Amino acid sequence: MAKSSASDIAQGHSSDMSVTLIALPQELLDEIAGFLDATGICSLRLACRALRGRTSRRFRSFFADRRTDLSPTSLQTLYNISASEEFGSVFQNLTIVAVVNETTRLSTVVQTGKMVDVGPFGRDWHARFEREALASSQAKLEVIEKMQLDISALIAIFRKAKKLRTVSLDIIVYEDTVRQSPPIRPRSWGLVSQEASRIYQLALAAIARSHLAVEYINIFASTMGWGICTHHIYRHMPHLRTDDLGEALVGLRRLSLGMTTRFPVARRRNDPRMRDPNNFLGPAQLLSLCPALEELHLHLYRLHGEPRPHYEAVMAHISTSVQLPKLRKCTLSGLDSSEESLDRFLRSCTRLESLELRRITLKSGSFRPIFKYCSSDAPALKELKLHMLWEDRLVEFDEGPVSFLDESGRASGVDSVIMDETELKKGVFYSFSTARP
């Protein structure tokens, strides 16, 4: 019996198959196409014109979520998608990736004229290739230093992307300029801090100037370990306000903000710059531009595991200058606060239905009045999640009704609890561990 080609099978010309892809109902064909990745769906669409048309829905779905590293090629591709009638209508979520080139090794090679790591080939390899490696390192550094981005490209994309609803910022660190290798952990946090600041300013300025009305902005909150320095949020605010950022964010419904302490002074406990008031104002200034927020996630990362003196002022400014009357869901993580500031903020959110507190340290006061408000007086609260809370010692809860899961999905111990509306009415009771922050 003669074998049928893929084209024959797809078009229903096979004598070997009683039911072909073309003969399938659209619902079943959509189900099959849903199991294919981008490469698979492209191959299927090449079989025949009929399949090309009937699998368009699945094919177009791959254009809903896009990423850009802000390279010219990436931006041009993104512009073509946003300007397309077919694909621009499904383009909804954009992730802007801040690519950090870890140049510590390159800089050392250029400054010393010697290879940092001779590799597996020993001294002969080192002597033979040192001059070539030095020239290559100098060339790579020059490329990195010349990398500049014209903000107009991003503005043009935002103006074309009428259906864009989500903008996220992320960071990836590569060794030197080799992007084919797996991302690495940076040796210098200064490089990450600078690039995060640059991408933050560029993305929000482009949103403001294009008058893009997005529903959700994620600022490094999905990037574990680093974010935008709180000092840089403050530093960029005058320019962003000039660009009418407030007009662009007035309808924003969801915000996730990953922040870090001021770099590079986070490791110097007595450095006077740690007490600079400008370190703490930025988050409150940004939140004040988002009065329609319904969901908020704030996370402050602790660089180097060092203490963060004075950073309870971040929450103090938020509690006194920010009003979020529509907030329904709130996650606060890694923040320092006083009892007064945290209590004031929660009482201002009268529609809050879900509250999650993770790794919160009270520098003064107690959690007891806050828990009493949550269990007795919060008018709309239906869910409370608590994990690793500190006063002068670690808070431990009575056995909770539900196991709490940490970021890795593992059940936590007595320092965590989840309470629904029924359990909340019974009150939140706790004691202290011997551990200290």
C-alpha cells in the first residue's frame, strides 16, 4: 500500500486513515493544537493552507506574551508585532529584561593585561592566548559601554500596542557578553543596581509619554534577590512626574514592586548615607500616583544579609501619605515597620479582603493590636497569611488550620499560619521563639 504524505493526510487524501486532521471538528483540532509548542504549531501550519487557517487561534496565542532585551533587533520585532492587525490584537503582556553584562573579569584582564583564569590548558595556553584575550576583552568592554537605548523605540511600541495590559521588568546577568551561556549570579551588585535603575526609569518614562493605560506593572518583584533601589525610585520621580506618569498610572489596578536597600552602603552599618531621608520617600511617592490599586505586592530585599537601620521609614511614609481606598489584596514582604505605621496603613484600606505579611520586622510596638484589628475590626478581611514575623524575637503561632507554603512550596513550621474568615473570628494568638532577627 502506498504511503501517504503529510500533506495528503492533512488534506484528507489518505487511503490509510479514515479520519484526517482536516475532517476533525474545530474544537478537537484546537485541543490537539494546544499540546504543540511554537515550533510544532509552525510545522503543522506548513502542511497545507486549510490547516494554516484552522490553527490560527493557537498560533496567535504565542504573541500574547513577549519579552524584549531592548536590543535593536528585539525592539524591531516587537514593533512589527504591535503594529500588526493580526498579532497586535493579542499582544497583552510584555516583559522588559535588563541584561547585565558581568564585566568584572573583563575589567581585570584589561587593567592587568593578564588572564584571570588560565583554564584547563595550563600556562602554555595562557602565554599563547593572553594577547588575543586582552584584545578581545577590550573590544567587548567598548561594545558594552556604547550600548545606549533610544527611548523613542519603546514609546512607539507602546503607542501601537493598544491591547497591552501588563508590563513587567526583570533582570538577567550574563558572563561578559556571552548570552548563549546560562545566566549567572553577579559578582558586583553595583552593576545590577545601575541597570535596574536605568530600565526602571526608561520603562516608566515610556509608559508616561505614550499614555499607555496598563492594568498591571511588575517592577522586579519576580526577580529573586534584587530589585530597584529605594533611593533610585526617589531620584527618578521628578523626571517621571514631568512626563505625566501620574496620568498614566491613575487607572492602574495591580502593582508589584521589588526593592533593595541603598547600594553600595548597605554593607556599612554606620555610613551616614543610610540615614539619608531620600532613601525612604520613593516607594510612597510612586504609590501615591496609583489611587485605583486593587492589588499590591511590596517586597524589600536585604542586600548581603546586613541590618537595615532606618528602613522602617519606608512604611512610615507609605502609611501617612498613601491612600488606597480600592485595595482588596495586599502582600507585604521583607519590610521593617513600626506598629503605628503598619496599623495606620491597614486601617486606611477598608476594602481589604486578603492580607499576607511575610518576614515583617517591627522595630517598635507589637503585632497584638494589629492582629486584633484583623480578627475583629477589619470590615472586609476574609483571608490572613502570616509567615516569619519578628518583634524583638520570632513570632510563633498556635497550630494553624492550614499549612503555610513558602516560596519553594514546602510546608513551614509554627512561624506561619493561614486563616480564613471563620478562623479569624477566633482571634490570632502567638508566643515567641528564642530566635532573634
